[in-house]
Amino acid sequence: MHQSFVICLRHDDYPASLGRRKIYVRLHDPEAEQHHYVRVIDESGDDYLYPDAYFMAITLSEELQRAVIDAAYNDARARD
């Protein structure tokens, strides 16, 4: 599944699952996107759908991409 990155700008109904100004891994989901949703790996470590208006796509350097993915992986391992 293709990954990209987004930054959260709103978390109106999901303050426990999303953090404003935080970077999230976005998973490509064409069906969700047709309905104005985006699939992200949230604070639980699982992927969920959220309104696309809550996020803005960002471009990260390869080094920063690896760092964000490593941090997410380490957070997931700490929860297990």
C-alpha cells in the first residue's frame, strides 16, 4: 500500500486519536478519498478513516520519512 504523509490541523471529534500539528502516515485508499476521507495510522497505531479536511499533505525528505516511520514503529512496539 502506498504511503505518504499528512499533518493534522484539526481533531474536533477525535482528540484522543489525533494530535494537532502532528505528522501521520497516510495510506492510499481511493474509495475513502472519493468520499472525502483519508486513511491514517493514528495514535492507536492502527489505520482509521478521518475527514480529509483535518489534514494537509506534506512532503518530507527521505531522511525525515525514515525517522517518522521508525518513530511510529517504536511507538507501536512500546504499546505491545
